[in-house]
Amino acid sequence: MSTTFSGRIALVTGAASGIGLAVATHLAERGARVVSVDISDRLAEATDGLPGEGHHAIVADLTREGAATEVVAEAVDATGQVDILVNSAGVALLDKAVDLSLDKWNATMALNLTASFTMAQAAGRQMTERGYGRIINLASQASVVGLDQHVAYCTSKAGIVGMTKAMSLEWAPAGVTINAVSPTVVETELGKKAWAGQKGEDMKKLIPAGRFAQPEEVAAMIGYLASDDAGMVTGENLLIDGGYSAV
Ligand SMILES: NC(=O)c1ccc[n+]([C@@H]2O[C@H](COP(=O)([O-])OP(=O)(O)OC[C@H]3O[C@@H](n4cnc5c(N)ncnc54)[C@H](O)[C@@H]3O)[C@@H](O)[C@H]2O)c1
């Protein structure tokens, strides 16, 4: 375990479950103080066992206007600064393109895209001022390929890639990197629900590695991007898909 996040403050959204919780654990195990954010009131219970001290939990609906500014301000009040932001809160609301309701479309954009933007913007303001920052946005393999019934999801994740590139240009001179990570199906609540049954078995056959990813494998990639070692990596969209998009 050579990477250390000792002295670093990491703000992780969607930290009550899945990839967000795995990232919070990965960073805390390596010395970071973690500010966890989630809409779920199970957040405190989920993050209670994080190793180390000085963590902080904020229950918030990140789709509410003004929430991102408040969350970043509370994180800075509680810990002094935000060095790392991981935008993991997300939803997958699926339907055929001809049937998808406008409500599902809007709810997908509000969380996956707009909340990732407002969080990156609010954290990016103080990171660029301080001259250091690492932002990692959860996109998906759906950012680079089309998937059945995923029209809103694919659009929101492709948007994340565009946002990440645009912000990277503006913030690189200030020592702030921003990258996206794009997993294939990950075995979390979201992944298991979206890919239950035969549909999931069929999907695994299309992944050269022959399996879905584990949250810890995604957290390990995010840990690298969040580290001091990754200072020259910015504006990228890193696939963690067992070769799915290479075929
Ligand atoms: N699981 C997969 O197969 C997979 C694959 C590729 C990308 N991703 C992406 O990774 C990210 C995390 O996914 P996951 O699988 O860990 O999902 P998850 O459902 O396990 O976790 C998502 C978390 O976001 C929280 N959340 C939902 N709405 C919120 C809101 N309005 N405000 C604050 N928090 C809210 C939920 O309470 C939950 O704890 C998502 O952006 C997802 O799109 C997941």
C-alpha cells in the first residue's frame, strides 16, 4: 500500500453504497479523511466503520438547487479544505427510447449530469484558488457505446465526458486534474438491478473478461487518479470494462 492520502480531504458522493462506499473505504484505508455525501439516511450507518478518524457525513439531495454549494461549504467548514472530489451518486432509469418518460429523462440528467457539474464547479472553485485538486467523475461504458434501454443514461454519461474534458483545460494550469472513469457493469445495487437475470448473463458473454467488475476494482483506479502520482493525467475517460469496448 504505497499510496498515501494522509492529510488529504476527500469528498465522495453516493457514499452510502456501491462504488461510492468502496471509494470512501479505499481512500480512508490509505489515510484520507472522508466527507461522505448521500441522499440516503443509511449514510451514517454505512460509513461508521470507515478506518481512521475525522470523517464527516452529509445527508443531502444533490439534485436540489444550491445543494452542491452548501455541501462543499459544509465540507470545508468541517475539515478545512477539499483536495479530492469523487462524483459517484447516480441513477440508471431504464426504458425503451420510444417509451421513456420525460420524468425519467429529467431525473437522470439532474443527478448524473447536473449534480456532477455543480459539485465539480463548487469544489473546483476552491481547488483552483488553492492550487491543488483531484476530481473523478463516474461515467460508464455507456459513455462510449449505446446500450439497450439506456438512452437517458448513455446521454448523461457521454455528457460527463464532455464536461470532464472542458473543465480539464481550464483547471490544469491551477494544478487541478479532472478525469472520468467508465466501468462496465459493476456488482452493486444499481448494477444488479439493471442487469438482473438472463440479460446479465448475456451481457457477461460480450465482455472478453467474462465477468462483471467489483466496486473495489473501480475504487483502485479512482485511488490512482486521486493520488499525487496522477498529476499529468487529466481530461481522460478511463475504461474499466474487461475489454467490452475494445471488441
Ligand atoms: N453499478 C454499475 O454497473 C455501474 C457501471 C458504470 C457506472 N456506474 C456509475 O457509478 C456510480 C455509482 O453507481 P453504484 O453502482 O455504486 O450505484 P448505487 O445505487 O449502489 O449507489 C448510488 C448512490 O447514490 C445515491 N443517490 C441517489 N440519488 C441521490 C441524490 N439525489 N443525491 C445524493 N445521493 C444520491 C444513492 O442513495 C446511492 O447510495 C453511478 O454514477 C453509476 O452511474 C455504475
